[in-house]
Amino acid sequence: MSRFWSPLVQQLKPYVAGEQLDLPDLIKLNTNENPYGPAPEVLAAIAQANADSLRLYPDPGAVALRHTIAAHHGVRAEQVFVGNGSDEVLAHAFAAFFRQGLPLLMPDVSYSFYPVYAQLYGIPVETVPVNADFSIDVQAYARPGGDVGGVVIANPNAPTGMALPLEQIERLLNLWPDRVVLIDEAYVDFGGESAVSLLARHPNLLVVQTLSKSRGLAGLRVGYAIGSPALIEGLSRIKGCFNSYPLDRLAQAGAQASFEADVYFRTTCERVMQSRVHLTEGLRALGFEVLPSSANFVFARHPLRDAAELAQALKSQAILVRHFKLPRIDQFLRITVGTGAQCHRLLDVLAQMQVHR
Ligand SMILES: *Cc1c(COP(=O)(O)O)cnc(C)c1O
């Protein structure tokens, strides 16, 4: 607390990101980073951009990158907005579309940054409980005769990893045709179905994706939104009141090269999905319940062992996983799918802890 803080700052509860410990031999399975990193072409493009001209401001509209992203998704460049990580894109979307003086609907178990943005922008939130099996019940987002400020859902959801089929997303879009429905697809490349294909029929849909997970570029900070030109213009208006240059030259060049290295992208996603199968089977053999994941992490609980204690015990063995001290999920661990070797090591250490007893 400080007397210099505004009333707003005094009441903020910032998001707490996963630890970034820098220890030798650390197995880092706590922030859903990609163990394979970006394609070599990305590093070459960044080095090239560096030699060119860091003296000059970057393109404020990131036009070349937006064209590349548009081509990748089969949309037009006016339908693409880019930002400094999808977290920034999400924040701008909250400011642009959800300040309606009405409750924003989101699942009770979801990305814990959403309530933080809502608080920052004074948006009331109404959480909708997920089912007992952690699936999302779309019909529970209806409010006959009522109104809402919008809807935000991560698909696949975080931190459960569970995916919602596109026909359910479409039902949601039809429930609220006059409100923005934001679908956060941070993990869609690991086996989910993208809602981008629904854009032509639903001008209220905003899809947000990131290069942090599937493209191994969490450190470069590039995310984007795809939507109708009107929604993209709304985001651009907020951006123009906030930071003209959210993406630096290195980020624009590296991101563009990532989309050009498509074979690398698909191969590494495939490898993560294969490791996910082995990790899930291994955890189940040790007695864990593992939710069905379409992401690059699994969400698992052990019927006999406390999750916080397990996370602590793993940390003492130089393995980081994520534990959320939150209602309904405080007995779960969120474990990022690492390389095959990292997953084996995790399973070995858990076996040594005799979790199967
Ligand atoms: C990781 C994550 C993000 C943020 O990604 P950045 O692009 O790195 O900011 C957004 N949404 C969800 C659900 C995530 O898990």
C-alpha cells in the first residue's frame, strides 16, 4: 500500500504468472512453453532484422505479418489484429467490447487472467459453473429475457485442457448475436478445432491465438485476434490510444518466419501430441485421474495425494509443475507436456514417491 496509489490500483489483484526459475537441469513443466522452441528460420529472420535497422521504429500496423497470418487462416488482413502476446490482445478486447455495464460471462474454471482484466476495466463478471466432469455447458450461458456484456471462453479450456466441439461454439454465438463472444484458442493447434471457420456467419465472434505455445515463441510476445473488420477496427482504436508499436521489429520478423516454417510447426505439434498420450497413460498407471486434454498440458489429480504437497515434492527434485489454489481445482496439477525424456523423468520421480500406493 502507498498513499500514491489511486483507489483503482489499491484494489487490483494482479495475475501471478508461473515461476521462471533458472536452475541447471530444471525440468520446467509449469507454464506450457513448447519444449522444441521455434523453427531455425525464425532465429535467422530475427538476426537479419537486427542487422537491418533497430534505429527505426517498426511498422505500427505490422502489415506484412498480418497478411501472412491472414493467408495462414484463409481470411483477409483487415480481419487480423496483432499484439504484444495474446494477453495484450485479450486486454484490448476486454476494453473494446466488454465494458457494457453488464456482466461478462465466463466459466468458473478458466484462464485466471480474465477476472484480472475485468477488474482493471471495471467489468462485472458472472461465472458459469462447468459441469462436474469439467466440461462446459453452453446452454448455461443463456439468459432468457436478460442481457450480458459478452462471453469469454478458452477453447481448449485452461487449465483443464478440455475442448468444446465447434457446434457448441456456434450455439453460443447464436445465443448472443449482439454481443462479442471471445474464443481464446491459445492451445488450439494441439488437437482442437478453430472457430475461424465460423467467422463468415458470425460477426460477433472474436478468435484469439498466440505464438507462445504451439510455435515455441513465448519469449517473443506475439499474439493475434481474428474477427470481422469492425471488431478488428475496435481493437485498433484501443491500441492507437495505448501503444502505437506493440510489436518490435524482431518480433514482426520472427513471427512471420514462424508461419513460413509450416512443416516444422506441424511436426513439433505432432510430437507434443504423441508425448501427451504417453504422459497421460503413465499418470493413469500411477493412479492419477487425468482429464481428456486437447492442449500441450494435462490436468491431473491423485485420489490419495495432496496436489500442493506433490508440486512441492516435485520442485525439490527440480521439476516444476503448476498448482492453482483455487476453488474446485486445488487438488489438480497442471503439467506441461515436455519432451519424451522430460515426461519419462517426471513419471520416474512420481513412481519413486510411491504415488501408486
Ligand atoms: C498462455 C495463454 C495466453 C497468453 O499467451 P501469450 O500470447 O503468451 O500472452 C492466453 N490465453 C490462455 C488461455 C493461455 O493459456
